[in-house]
Amino acid sequence: MTDFNLFPDRYAEKCRKWDRAKIEEHFGPVKDDFIPMWIADMDFRAPEPLVSRLHQAVENGIFGYTYVYDEFYDAVIRYFERHHHSSPKREWLTLCYGTVSTLHYTVQAFCQKGDYIMLSTPVYDPFERAATAFGAQVVENELVVKDNRYQIDFEKMEEQLKQYRPKLYMLCNPHNPSGRIWSREELVTLISLCQKYGTVVVADEVHSGMILDGVYTSTIETGELLKNVILLSSPNKQYNLGGLKTSYAIIQNEELRKTFRDRLTKNSITSPTVFGILALITCYNEGEEYSRALMGYLGENYRYAREAIENRIPKLSFMEMESSYLLWVNIQNTKLDSDTFTHRLAKETGVLVESGNNFVGNGEGYIRINLGTQFENVKEAFTRIEKFVNGL
């Protein structure tokens, strides 16, 4: 069993999250005892079955070209059967080189320069970068806060869909940065509206294996509406495999699938990395025990963080973290804007968090705190945050 209290040597790993030079490019000078809680990267050792399997591959001593073999398809299909009550067909699956790069390929496949892409903001910033890097225009459908929870303004969305006719709507399911789980009813309404106006839904579901509270619905569970969805996922968040650059798409619609694959072929996305495909297969087949233990640990980190805010830091509040390990914190009562808060916190305390302004739009007044680290780091970070905020 993995000891999540054990801090691996992230400096030897050349980890961007813990690299001082990278940190100071982003935050400016920081204290020697900094605590990075910014990039969505966890500080836990990988599952032992994965470490063992990769050791075997290294011992084999040769790392030539590989291909997408049967075990990949079997692992993904069985995973969806276990967790999402659905059995995607083998031909729907396409292996990719990480979800972020796949967002770029998807924009290239389905858009022309000047086309519109819709996002519900605040949202994961690479959505916008994938659009603007290609020359597409972004339409922001701002999420509305109701009862301290984000809601989609479907009336406004339909107006925007009708006006701009976006080629794509990029959905974060569950939502990043807030951890919000979208209900089946919300997904059905959203996909139906997009289908009505000829907009394809691109669903990023990489956090879907990390549910803390509530019932999660994948877009694969929306029946006939799946024909208007390009589902992107991976085990990369659940098992912290981001550096292995391996993911997949599930596309039921044959026409959409052909267009998507043609783009990947043009970009020479033709075969997986040796370690990436092994990691995906091993984690999906043998990672359940690790995942359950991990979510228990993250749940305790979250419990501590919420009690610290509720009982000791009255100027802060937060949205319920229904999934993942990223806490969305409201700082409006501090009277500091998000960028100022983030940089002062870094400079004065060494605690590094993400400004709400790093999530395309509509994030001012918030920060995002990564709880995917050892409990002692969480405890020390909130002691420093308490002192900083209460001293304002």
C-alpha cells in the first residue's frame, strides 16, 4: 500500500511544480521553505503495480516503436463498464498524446480560422489556448453562482449558440477549477442545445476518476446524445501520469471520428509511447485499491482545509469540492484582487496558489488551492494562509 505521507524526491524528478526557477518565473522571488499548491500535479508516489511494471519494461532494455495493442482497448472498455455503466465499442477509441495537445488537434480538425468556440467560464485555461493558438474566437458563457455553486445559464447559452454558431463547445466534466459535478439532466440539456445549433461538444473528463461527493455522470451515459460528443479522458489526474503524455478519445459518431483521426494522421500522431500505454493499462487494470486509498487521503486533506477556513479564516469561503483535489476559494472579503492576493501570499508566506484570473474569465475574486500533497504540507500552508489573511 502506498504511503501518501511519504514525500518523493520531486527535485530529482525535475518537477515543474517544485522547481524554484519555474516558480519564480511565475510568482517572483519566494521564501526557501515555499509550499507549491498551484499546478494540478500531486506529490504522491505512483501505484506499486505501475512502478513494478515500468521496472520490468526498463529491465527489458529496449524502447523501440510500439502500437495500440489489444490490452489498451480492453482496459479502457472494462474501466468504463465498471465506473460509467457503459461499454464503448473498440472502434470508438483513439489513443492520443495527452488531453491538452488533443484539444489543439480537435480545434484544428473541426474549425477554420475565425470560427467560434464556446466555453463556460471560469474554466481550465488550455481550452482558450487551444482556440486562440489556431485563430478561433472564444465565446464565454459565464457560469452563475447560486447557493455557492456554479450553474449554467442555459437561456444565455442558447442566445449565444444562436448568435455565434460555435463549431465546438468545450466542457470540463467535472468542472475545473471548482470541482463541480454536472448532473445528467444538465448534461442532457447542454448537449441537446449544442446539437440543435450544430455545435459539437468536446468533453474533457480527466478528473472523472476522482469523485469525493455526489453522483458523477459521464457524457457516455447520455444515450443518443453521445453522437454529438467527443469525449477526452485518461488516467493522468487519477494516478498523476501527466508526464507520460498518454490519453484517449471516445467518439461514437463515425463522421466525427473520421475527421478527428484524419487530423491526428496529418499531425503524425500514429503510435503511443512505450511507457505511456503500459501505464494506462496497468492503472486501469490494477489501480482500484490505490485510487480508493488516494481519495480517502485527499478527503482528509479537504476536511482539514474546510475546517481551517470555516473556523479560523472568516474572510475566506469555498465551493464544495465534489471531485478531484483542487479547492476553489472565495477571497472577495479580503478586498484584494486575485492576482494581488496570489503574489502577496507567495512573497510573504511562500504558499503558492493559482489566481482565479488564470481560468479564462469570470474568476476574479477566487484562488485555486491544490490539496494533492502530504497532509503536513496542507496543515502548514493553512497555518500561513490564516496568518496572512487575518493580518490584512
